Amino acid sequence: MNNYIEIAKLTKPQGLRGGLRAQLYCDSPEIFTNFKKLFIGKEKTPIKVTLSEIRKGFVILTLEDIDNIVAAENLVGEILYILREDYKLPPNTWFIGDIIGLQVIDADSGEVYGKVVEILQNAPKDVYVVKTPDNKQVLFPSIPEVLIDTDITAGVIKIRPLEGLFDED
């Protein structure tokens, strides 16, 4: 597990005074109201958030010392991080980065289905993308009927697949 958790990507300048639009990698834009200090880029350079405005579906950030559109344009594409220790998750929730790579097994038989390679978040419930041992991709919804248990420490997710989910056809 990484000490730094990706929470957003800076996608474009917003206005002429250095604001930046952020694509979220987290469940809620309200996360920015909890953090005044973030880390940016591969070097994880500390950067202070001076203002965060929650808009419908995205966040506009104002960062310390970024006060014009040219400075903002230089940050487009950069990833923002928080320290894992600075954010306490509610019970039975995990960071997406910790789920990627987990082995997916049948909750009843122990059959190995593959590994989680991606989580899609554009549906009412997250959809897990599993790469099977024969390099196929299979998707399953994170609903209680299917997703039985997530054990980050053991590195496994136990599921009861919907009928036909892992069939050859």
C-alpha cells in the first residue's frame, strides 16, 4: 500500500487568476474541504490549497503561488495526492489503488477468476474489471449479492458471480 493516495488530476485552467479544474479520483468533491495541504506530481511536492469550490461534478482549486493562467497551464496533467495517514476511511471502504491488483476468487469454491485491473465509477455502483488467467476481461458490479468480502491484507476479493459471468461463451 502506498503512503500517498491519488485523489485528483488537474485537467485545465479555470479563469485567468490561476484556478484549476480537477478530475476526481475519489467518491466526493467534499474531500478537498478536509485538506489544506496536498502533494503534487511524481516528486510529491507539498502544495497548499487556498480555496476549493465544489461545482456540479467537479472541483475548482486555487493553489498557493499559482495566480495566473500561465502558471495554471503548467500544472495541467499533474496528479494530486494526500497522505494515507491523513484520511481515515469509513468501515468497509477502501482506496481504489489498494483494490487494483487484488486476486478475485469464488467465495464458495475458492476458484481463482483473475485480478482486478480497473474500477469503473460511472454507474450507480462501482464496476470491477477483472483480467482472467487467459487474458479476458470480465466485469462485475460491486453489489452485496456479488461482492462478498474484500480483504486487502490477504490480497483477495471473494465474490459469488452472477450466473454466466465467467462462462466461456
